[in-house]
Amino acid sequence: MRIYDSRLWKAELEELIKHFPIISQLEGKTVLLTGATGLVCSAIIDVLIHYNETHVQKIGIVAAGRNKEHIDLRFSDYSQRDYFHFVHYDATSINNQINLSCDYIIHGASNASPNLFSQEPVETMMSNIIGTKCLLDYARDCSLKRMLYISSSEVYGVKTTEQPFGENEYGYIDLLKARSSYPMSKRAAETICVSYNYEYGVDTVIVRPGHIYGPTARKTDKRVSSSWVYDAAFGKNIIMKSDGSQIRSYCYCLDCASAILTVLLQGEPCRAYNISNPQSIISIKEMAEIITQTAGVSIIKDFPEESESVVFNPMINSSLDSTTLLLLGWKGLYDAERGFKATVEILKDMNLERIQ
């Protein structure tokens, strides 16, 4: 079963569109999205597809990626619609040729699974830096309306206070660790976006999502929130390899999608916006308890191997202050309990058949 065959997923897409009528501002416009089959941008594309399928006026969708077969498989028959287009894009290449015109870019292509940050630190850095520059050059030359860059809460680094990060608060990142390839290159990419605005007048805006989860994640996603919901949906106990005290800003994929579209259309240029649902700032242990209670499985505690602990996010508290986002009129629909319950139920509804 495909995700579009899930009645629960379709109902959620419909609910989101009803609560965020500003999406209609994209009618007649075209949006290019990189990282099109990833957890975040595939959810955005699902929202745009559902809007097109339920409205007369269409929104053009350009799905950018390295493999057209993967995009056709993920988006099913909708990838053959007149409003849907594919363009080849490799975030690690300097030879991308974007021959289609568009009005907006949402740039989400990046290594996002923690195990890759240490296994492929060079590729992680290059995809964030070179891939972003490629799109900014295109935006400069084609008079794009706006490019939105999807950064990360990891740009904040490590801090000792217990308060959520505001957009202008930064902590420590160890430059001499391969694991830092991700947050450091995300920081650099943000500065590149702002620099293109300053020097070339390219309209750029930045979002910093917290820990995003949902049924749009692949089964191969090694992020804890993704691997645990898949295990729970399979009826497996989840294994926690820490005390679970770390505080995170969790956000359901559709809340993240609506936040990104809100910032795309209403955010101020050269500003960064945290994406965090205030109702979902919880510890890893609390997340585990919600998932296990939803799925009827148990938490098994274990000790991490050295190869596993080296990829752990070093931030004890990576919670985010979402005040600037809320001031744009955005409000999340999913607290942690509803979001994780929906994820497990949709994965069960799909019989767990996902793109590998």
C-alpha cells in the first residue's frame, strides 16, 4: 500500500489545507523542491498535490532529485500529472542544469541521518555548501521570487541553560570533529544565503526545524524518532541507548510542512525562523513512552557501542523558541501525543511498505 492509499494520511492533508488557506497564494506559481523524497519535502509535496487534486487552480511542482524512478515511485501516479515535473539535481555536483522556470525554491536536500554525518562528512559538507550555491546562482540569474533554505536546530551548538534557543543564540560546536560536518556546513549555508541577498539581491529566508518525524520517513532513516516508530509499528520493542533526558523540539512532518510554507510566503527576507511546536518540547524518554503506549510495546534499555555514540547529537537541550514563527500566524495542529500516534497508525495503515 502507498501512502496515498492511507485514508488517515488523506484526512490529515485535508485538515491541514483547511487550517492554512494561505497556500492558495501559490496558485499559478511553481515551486521547486530539492530533497523531494526526504521526510520534510515529500510531506510538502504531498500537501501541494492534495491541494491540486481538490482545487481548480493548480500549483506547479518541480521535484528535484538524483533518481527519477525514486520520485515516480514515491509520488505514484501524481508524478504524471501536468502540474508535476522532475529535474535532475545532485547537491554534491557543480554541474546541475535547471532548465525549468520556477517562482520559489524550497531547498531541503542534505544528508539528514546522523550515521551519515560521520560516515560521509565530506559529502555532508559539500551537499550543504555547493548544493546551496548552485541554487542561489540559479535564483540570481532567473529573478526568482524567493528561496527558502531548510537549515537545522544543530546550528545552535551546545549550551548549558535550560531555556529554548532563540534565533540569535548560539552555543559551542567542536570544529575538529567529523560529526560537526553537519552543523558547521549548515551554518555556512545560512551565511551564503544571506550573502547572496546582500551582494546580488536574491530574496532568501531560512528555517531551522527541530526534530521532525512522521510517516514520510524512510525505513532506513536512522534518526531515533523515525527508527522507533517503525519498530513500534512492526510490534517490536524499542531500544533506548541513553537515559533519555535530552530535551528536543519534536514536530510532526505536516506541522513542519505548513510552517515552511508559511515562512516561504510571509517570512521576512534574510531572517531565520525556528520550527517548533510548543506542545511538543519533550525529552527523548517522554517520546519513547508516548510511542510505546500508542503501539503497545515496551522500552528496552541498552548501552551504545562506541560506533553508535560517536554519531549522537551532543546537544543536551536543543529545544527551540518558536515565537517569531507564531507571530506569522502559524500554529501547529499536532502535539507530541497526537503526532506520534498518527505516525504509528498511518504506518500500520500502509502495511509498512515504504521506499527504501
